Amino acid sequence: MHTTLEKLEDIQRATIVNSTGITFSEFRKQLKPKYFTVWRDIALGYVVLLLTGFVAIAAQGQTMAIHIAAGVVCAGVFGYFLAYLQLFFHEAAHFNIAKDRKRNDTLANIFIGALVGQEISVYRPIHLMHHRYLGTTEDTEHSYFDGLTFKYILESMTGIRVLKVLSSREKVMKSKEQTQQRKLSNVNSQLLLGAALNGSIVIVAMLMSWYVLAASWTIGILVVFPFFGAVRQLLEHRGEHANKNQDYTLIPHGEVNRMFGDGLLASTLGAAGFNRHLLHHWEPAISYTCFKELEIYLMDTQVADFIQSRQTSYMSTFLSLFGK
């Protein structure tokens, strides 16, 4: 028997049972993080970045037309896969990239945080508040408060939205009581390390006369990367009936989560389980490597109709929200 739900949270977990009589609590015990899968997926991101770098270098000795074409394509790929890799920082915030929590944080800072200038201990409390306050005026990750307009896209591609996000997070960290011994801030050693690392890539490329690489990496990290990060979050949480003229810092937006499927776009733009974002917000502690199993199980329970009603794609969601 299936039931009509407004939110998955409206049903008690203890009542969920599949057609063979397995309760959710019994099934939940089977879901363990698959760390090999996590690091295989992270490695894929780095491989794509390296191969794209080789393409940019190879294009250097070609015509100006090829320089421009290669630069545009490489910038897009660089930015897209930097956004892809950053999603595993989110997985680390939930302690799911290594069994040991200290090692989890060390690996996150080295392999992801250093590349994008973020510190896991700073990001984690901000993100956990996003889970706690999703859809309310207190949400700490609220790019979806604004409508998907040309202005939003322009701000995402020019660094304006990044500055807004960082400013908002600084205010949150200053206003909330902190239990950490050190004061948290986005301006930290990881940010400086990220700036130095990315700056070094550009400087070395220039010194080697790899101008296509230097230009495409710069555009990728400063323009394309923040664009995909901002738009992706909006597509995950922006309501179909949200009003672009409404100030959701004053009026609650409401909780919205979606499922985006397994296609190539969904699996990369929504890497690390973001393509099944509804399941993540319902059970944040579960590793994304278990989401497919979880979805299959739930589709054989009384919540199947609700899960199916939230199935969509990034492209169709973009088209339905654009201009609203």
C-alpha cells in the first residue's frame, strides 16, 4: 500500500517496510560506506583534469582558432570537474570518505580542500546547519533563495555570488556560539593554500608558454566552477512555485528536495550522491555509495509514489525554474 506524502520526513521510519517484510531499520544496518568507490570517483575527477591539461598544452602550437576553441572547451571541463570534486568535500563533512574521522578530515583537506581553498572543520558546521534549517530563513546554504534569472547566472560567473556566500557564512560563524577552541573563518590557511596552488598552476603554465592552459584554468576556476556550484544547489532546493520577487530571508521558502537519476549529467553535476539529494537530506549519515540500494529498497515500500513524484532531471528543472 502506498501513501501520499508532502515530505519523506512525514512518515515514521519505523513504519517503512518492503514487500518481503524487511523493515527500514533492518535494511539500514546493511548500508556501509564503500570507500574504494569514493576514491575511484575522486580519482576520476583528477584524471579528467590532467587529461584536459594535456589537451590544452597540445593545442598551444596550433592556430589561433584552435587556441580559442580549445581554451573555451578546456575552461568548461576544468570548471565542471572542479565543481565535481568539491562535492566530495561535502561527503567528507559527513565523515564518509575514510573510516577514521581524523584521516577523513586530513584526506579531505589535502585532496579537495587544498584545490578549492576550503577547510573541512570550517565547512562542516555551516553545512550541518543547512541540514537543520533547510527551507527556513536561517538556512546557511541558501543560493536557492534567489530566482534562476540572467542576473543570478551573471553573478555566479563573475564571482559576485561567491563573495555573497562567503560573506553570509562569515556572519553565521560570528553570530553562532562556537564550541571549537579556535575561531572559525573562511579566511584561513586552506584558502591561502588554494590561492597559492591555483596561482602556481597559472604561473608555471605562463613560464612554459602554455597560454591556453593558463587562460583556460583561470577561467575554469574563477568563472565556470562557481557557476556550476551555485546553479546546482538552486536546482536541488528551489521550489517550483517560488517567487523571484519574494525575499526568503524574511519568509520561509519551504523544504524542497529532488531526485535526478543516473545519466551522465546527473552523475557528474550531481556527483557524490547529489543526484539523489532527497535521500541525502532524509538520511544524511548514509554514504552516497549506498544511495542506489536505498532507492531500490524504498521503491518497494509505501513511500514509492512520493519518491517517484520527486524524480526529475537537472535540465528539466533548469528549464522549469528559469526566469521564476
